[in-house]
Amino acid sequence: MLIENPLSTSPTIFPILECIHIAGFALSIGMTALVDFRLLGLGFEEQTPAEIARAFDWWMLGGLIVAVFSGLLLFSTDPDMYYLNWSFLIKMACLVLAIAFNYTIHRRAVSLSLSPAAGRLVACISLALWVSVIFGGIFIAVIRPGLT
Amino acid sequence: MLISFLIWLQNLEPFSDLRSSAYVYPVVLALHLSAISLFGAMIVATDLRLLGWAFEKGSIAEVIGRLRWTKRIGFILAATCGFLLFSSKAEEYYYNPFFRTKILLFMLVAVHTLVFRKSVYGNPAELDREPESPARAKLAAGLSLFLWLSILCAGRYVGYVEGRAGMHFK
């Protein structure tokens, strides 16, 4: 027996979930960006990158959890469309890379004090990965219906 | 008067090109969201510090002072992308209730800035002298979070309003 997804039957819930999704990823990406900007020499100066990361780590993780769970709910409304959409697939690849990068190389680069040049490189890779996740998300709607 | 200006604006070549472009328009939209993400969090970080919920090792003066210019640059980036998106469909946006709400909320942000300039943002060193972040700073931070979150939601809903008939797109 098929069960109707209650999220698909309500026209109001999808945009609300999208707002939650945007707020979540803006928080998590922005909190990571604070650390990246510090590595690039912008913004904070008195604190080390590690201190900034520690101060906002939990907010970053909180935003990420909100974004992932609201994203899963959004995905559940039309899984076939998302699964066949190459922009969505690229977004997922970038997301996995961004999260993996964040908790391995990025974290290590922040806690060990690397040379400024290496720090800047890590910051640029981190920013590029997270921004590509946003681009992937926007283009889901552009290339619809996608693969067949 | 205003509406004829908006029709003129949206039919200027760069903006009508943007409107009819399949790929540049979403790129500008993605840049708009990227700027919001990268720099919106600076507003959140400032508010969290004022509320005493994060970064308590750093002073309020540091958070407000150090992030001031990067925040302004970020706002200009997000606003420029937003202006491009608006200008390509200016007439339609004029009638969009969520766009109007968003503009109203920006005006409230301006009022918020004026109201709290003297007591909070213009004099962070004084806030740092108190043992805990004072009530007026927490109020300013709470209102700021509420306003910016409302702007974010209004912005998302702008895109849900169906295009109108009878627009003067060339």
C-alpha cells in the first residue's frame, strides 16, 4: 500500500521548510566562513583561528544539523526528481566533500598553526566547497527535470 | 511616476538580458545567497555575543569593531546581487507583497540601527565594563536576529508569487 507523504499534500509546508533550510545553511556556512576569513586576515584579529572556531563550533554544527534534516524532508517530497537531477548529485558530492574537509584538514589547519600561505589555501578551499553546495542547490530548480 | 521609472529600469539592456538569460539569473541568485550565508553569520555572531551565548572570551568591542567593515562589504555584495535580481523584474516586484514586506523590514533595520546606535553599537567599550551584557544590548540583539530572519523568509517567499499578466517586459 502506498502511503502519501504528508509534506507533499500541503502547499504551505515546502516554503517553510525552505526558509528553515536556508537559515540553517547560512548559519553553518557563515560560522565556518568566520574562521576562513580569519585565516585570510579579514575580520577578527585578536583571537587565533582556533579560538574563533571553538567559540562558534556548536553553532556551526547546529546550523548544519538543521540544514541537513530540513533538506532530507525537502528531498522526501520528490525523491525521483532529486535523484535524477545532476545538479542535486553534484551538490551532494560537494556537501560530503565540504563536511569531510571541514572535520579533517580544515580542523587540523586551524588547530596547528600553519604558515599563513597554507592557511589561506585551506580557507579558500573551504569557502569554495561551501559556496559550490549553494550553487548546486540553486541549479536544482534550473535544470529540472534533469536526467531520465 | 515610480512605476514608469521601474518599467524603464527593467527594460534597460543589461536588466532585460538578465531577465531572459537561463543561466546568468540563477548565478546571480546563488551569489546573493552565498553573500547572505558568508556575511549574515557575522550579524548572527555579533548578536550571539551581545546575548552572551557565544564568544564570551572575546570582548563585545572586538566583535563589533572587527566585523564592522567585513559586514558592510558583505551587505553591499548581497544588496548588489539583490538589486540586479530586482531590476530585471522591477515592475513585477513592485506588486509582490513579500517584496514589499522585505523593503519594510529593511526600513525597520534602519530604525533599529538608529535607535541602538548610541546605547549599544556606538559604544561597545562601555558594554564590556559591565559584568554581564546589559539588557539593552540583549534587546538590540534579539530584535536584530528577529528582523534579519524575517527578511530571509520574506526573500524566499518573493519567489513564490506567480508572475503577473500585463507586465511591460520588452
